[in-house]
Amino acid sequence: MNAVTFRRVTRADFPLLAEWLAHPHVARWWNHETSPEAVERDFGAAVDGTEPSEDFLLLVDGVRAGLIQRSRLADYPEELEAFAELTEVPDGTVIVDYFIGAEQQTGHGLGTAMIAALIERTWTDLPGTPAVLVAVVAANRNSWRALERAGLRRVAEGAMEPDNPVDDPLHFVYRVDRP
């Protein structure tokens, strides 16, 4: 595996994010608007530090390859409630969401490496974090398999609002606890 690192998203990355979000393998699950205004609306506040989430670019040997977001679940009360309806949520829990940008980079373990590396970094960056939770729509087998390979375990399943309205609400919830 090549060197996997992260850096915070900047506005200079917005055109690439828009391009990635438009790729069918990303758009299928993220269902995101890709206009410059929409990308600014959805990522600009995190870049400015006025949104509590952290958006990171995955770099593979220095080349931008994906996006991973990290948030404290307590900062998003509606999401906290949705998780809490399905599983125990310890105070200080973090959630992540992610995608690999270029389709040719999927299927080679990069998603697993990205998830595992950011979780490992979370234990250092956010020492009060007891656990990381991830909800994934049940139909997104590639995503939940990457979580399993990264060491997360399925702890719940149930209805949550899907990102894409074409999806069934059934989600799997994965968890890893601080070692």
C-alpha cells in the first residue's frame, strides 16, 4: 500500500470535490449537488471553521484521492438522535463519512486504508473520543465491507434517512472503540 496521508480541505479543492461528487460511483451514494454554489454551501463552513465537522482529503503518495469527514456526533443533534434510536452512543462519539474520488482507485483497499488511518488518527487528535460510529445504507455493500476490513463491527441495523431518496431506509451501524 502506498503512503496514505490527510490534509484539510481548502477552497482550492472545491472544483475537484465537485468533479468527484458528479462521478456515478460517488453520486449514487452521496446524492450531492455539484454546482460551485452547492459545494461552497456544503463544504465552505468547515473550511472556515464555522461548522464543527472536519473535512479531509485523502492523499496517496501526495495525490488527492478521496474525501473523509469527521464530526463529533453531539454537534449534530438530529444525527445523534437517529443513532441513539438504534444503538448506544457514548458521550464524545465521533462519526465519519467518506468516498474515494476516482472510480479507478476503488476496489484496491484504499477505502479501508483511509478509514483505518483516520480512525487511528482520531485516537490521537481527539483523546476524549471513546468510539467511532458509521451508518451506511445496507445496499452499499462496498462501503460496509470496507468498514469491516478496517476493524469496525456491525452493532445495529434499522431505519435512518438515506442520503439518496432512491434507497431503502435500512442502514447498518458500525462501531470501533478506543483501544
